[in-house]
Amino acid sequence: MIEAVAQNLVFGILLGALYGLAAVGIAMVFGVTKFLNVAHGELLMFGGYASFWLFKLFNLDPFLSLPLTILFLLLIGVVLYKLLFVRMVKLPEEEKIKNTMLIGFGLTLILQNIALTLWTADDRGITTSYSGAAFTLLGLRFPYVRVAGLVISLVCLFALQQFLRKTYTGKAIRATVVDWEAASLVGIDVHKVYLLSFLLGTSLAGVAGTLVLASFSIEPSMGMHWTLKSLIVMVLGGAGNFMGTFAGGILLGATESAAAFFIPGNYRQVVGLMLFLLILIFRPQGLFGAKER
Amino acid sequence: MRYLQIISITLLLIILACVPVVIEKDSTINLFILIFLYIALASSWNILGGFSGQTSLGHAAFFGLGALATRLLWIKGFPVLPSILAGGLLAVIFAMLIGVPSFRLKGVYFAIGTLALAQILNVTVGNVFPTIAALPVEELVAYQLGPRYYLFLSLAVVVVAVAYLLVNSRLGLGMMAVREEEDAAESLGISALKHKLLALGISAFLTGLGGGAFAYYHVSYYFQFPFTPIWSLDMLTMVYIGGTGTVLGPIIGAVFFVVMKEFLVLNVGEYHLIIFGGLFILVVLFLPGGIISAWQLVRNALRRQAKPGGNKPALEKMG
């Protein structure tokens, strides 16, 4: 019994790492630019497909092809930004959030149906030589692929944190978050900062998509599910703190797994959503967020 | 002008009432029914999302609850109209349960929160009623499009009439005041929470009626289907395409939405949603006030030409 619960928790935490990574992407964009890109899940789906076709056509391992997938997502990101999102930069905050959300819905339709027409509605997964392999620790199974997902997520997160803390550009991004007007007064190119943050978000979606493909499977309508999870985790963790966001993802994954274990029927999503609503109502700044002002 | 309006609306209604008598093609009648349903849904959504400014992504819950209650009662043998009314009432009850906690959330958090609430219902209904809501044979044999056409026509008329009365009433003005500036409205003695709750209640009731009509119309569907988030997104999309916060906007948006989709399905087949998504983005980018604002833009441009140098503020607002 205890072992089954623990095993469930392990899988929940490993899945939660992917929630966390997806959410850090959406939170990165939202935190800096106030763009609510609800097509984030679709970008993640495109990352998954890029990785899938690189594997199918060129026999490239998904973990090795990660740079190519990221490059592909960067391209999509640049196009989307230059074509659409750049027009939202100067709007007042409320309107910016609303309009980018609406644009995101339009993009959701477009991207989802492009995937549907190009690649059909089939579930796509890949099988590598190490797909089913796992190591055992304390009597618990740890599949290599999923552990790799956790490790890669943590590496991305650490790199992002160091980039924001240590580099000049990172500091410029943080300055823009605090006050974009003041930042532009001291010579920071706010447009560049916005573009960069947007691209960081799309590349993180690419990484997350690859990891989802490696551990599970992908299909064209998966985006909505991942966008919703990312939004939930972003609010759970509280804005402006990526470690908090990531921890929120782990928490959601673990809670869902526990729910799936203890409650009969398919209610794992319901329990996760309830947790989200309760935190949203009673702790709107998020679990790990500081109180505003 | 006012008489002209009344006469043209009456004429339009008479023409619409004659449609099933003149046209015999079922597909045309079905298209009209779809347009009426979407006019009703868009106008209902607009009462909360447009008038009181609370962008909801959870209206599928009200639509679904209306459909669920109506279908269950109707199949049990209750008359149709009371069943639909019960659907509307169930939607209101749910709305009042979630109202106060939901309105603690502002702006985009309200949108995400309502989406989450609707998803909770969606998943739960999918678990409790995993089957298809099929019609019993005797109902299937008696099925006729005619009465359904008039039901949807009256539904659309009722919802639009409510929106019209609201826009010109003290209550509606209160809702709009809350939308524009909550604190200022409160300082004038307008309770923001009360007005938001009323907008939510009216909006949920009318959406629930729409769900009820849907349950009476559709022969077989999964019980879960009316709860899926696409309904909420469609309502929001139509209102934004037409123009938020107006009576005419949601009607224009709904007609555009249904006709455009139908047109694209017939002409570009599987690419229709891709093109539709693109069209929607174009509206958001270039006509932020919806199609209805295009008319105002044209009028302003004409006025500017007639009177050089005038109308500066309108220009700035659009830019």
C-alpha cells in the first residue's frame, strides 16, 4: 500500500516537472510583456511534432535533436511576434492582456488545425532503445525518460535564473518588469526585451513539447490541456518567481496523482482544478508569491 | 426614426416567421436555427462580458447545465417549455453558487477561474453521464423541425429584447459604470458586487435557456458535449467580432460567425478553421471595437471630410 502510494507520487512529481516547465514558459512571457499567450500549449504541441518528425525521418534522438527543435520554435516565435504581438506592446496593461488572449485563441484555432491537416488526428509517440527502461531505487521505479525530463527541466530553470541574475541582458529584462518606462529612459530597448522574453517562452514550449513526446504521446488537440495546466500552475506558483512556478507544477502533478489513486473514477483533473480555485480565491498572489505592494 | 426602427424590426420578424412556410429545405432551416441559437448565446454572454465587463470563459457550464436539466426532464416526459425553464433556473442556481467567490477575482484571473470552474463541471459530467443522450423512439418519430425553428426564433428575440431593455435601464447603466471604473461606481452608491451578480444571473439564465433549446433540438449528442470549453470560446469570439457592450454587436457577430463558417466549410473544406482563426485575429488587430465599429469609423471619416480639422478625439481613441 505505502509503496503503491509512493510510486504514484513519484510519477506525479515527474509529470509535475513537465507542468512546471510549460508554466515557466507562459509565466516568462506574461511576467515581462503582459502578453497572455493562450496558444502556448499549441507551441508546445509543435515542439513535440518537430521532435517526432526529426526522429521519424532522420532517426534523430529527441534529446539530441533538442537544439533543432528549439531553433524551430524560435523561428515560429519570431514570426508570431513580428506579425502579431508587436502590435500589442504599447497598449495599456488591461487591454494588452485581453487582446493577446484573443489573438491567442485565434492562433489556437490556426495552429491546431494546421497540425490536424498536416499530420492527422493520430496519437503520435516514439519508441527508442531506452523507452521502457527504468532504474529502481528504494523499491520504486524511475523510468529514465521521465527522470531525464525532470533533470532537463531543472537545468533549463537554473540556466534561466542565472541568465536573469548574472547577465546584462537578464538584468535589463528584470528592470523592464519593474518599470518599463524607467527602463527605456535609462537606455534599455524595451522592444528587444519583449522579443527576447517572448522567444524564451516559445523555446521553453519547444523543450516541454519534446519532453512530453519522449514520455507520453502527442496529438493536435493537446494544446488546450497544456495551456490550461500552465495557466493553473502559473497562478499557483505566483508571478515573478520561476522556482515558485516550477514548485507549483510539481505540487499540481503530485496532487493529481494522489487524487487519481484515492478517488475512484477519472477525477484527477477535477481535484487539480479545485486546488487551483481555492488558492486563487484565498491566496491570489500565489503560494510562493510575495504580497503585492 | 423610432417608428422606422419599429416598422423594420416588425417586418424582419414577419419575414423570419414565414421562412419555414416558404422554404422546405431542411439544411436552410437548420442554418437559421443555428444562427438564432448563436445570436441568443452571444447576446447572453454580452450581458456579463460586454455590459458589466467581466470576461467569462465559463459560459459552457451554464449552457451545459441548461441542456442537461432540459434533456433529462423532457425524456422523463415533462412538457418541453417547463423543462427548458428548469434548465435556465439550474444555470442561475449554479451561477449564484459560484458568483461571490468568482467575483473576488479580477480581469484575466476571473476569466481563467471561470474556465477552471466550467472544466470541473465538464469532467464531472463526463464521468457521471458518459453515454450519448439519445432520443426515445416515439420522440424520434414525432421529431419536427418547424416547432424548433419557432422556439429558437423566440429565444433569440427574447434574449435580444432583454439586452435592449437592459441597455436603456438604470440597472444596465449601473453595470456599465461598474465596467468602466469600479471604485468610481462604488463612490456613487452603485454596488459593484450586486450589479455583477445580477449581470451574471441574467446572463446565466438566458444561456441556460439556450442550452435547453439545444437539448430539445439535437437528436443525439454526448451529455458532456454542451459543457466543452469550445462553447465559451465561441460566445466570446462572436461578441468580440461583432462588438462588445452593444445590443447590435453580438447579433452581427453571431450572423457573421455562422455564415462565414458555413461559407468556409463549403468552399475551403478542411482549412476552414485555419482561415476563420486568421479572420478573427484580423478583427482583433484592426477593428478592436468589432465589426460594428467599422460603421462608426466610416461615419467619422465622412464627417472629418465634411468638416476639416474636426473630430480629433475620436481619431485618437481609435489609434
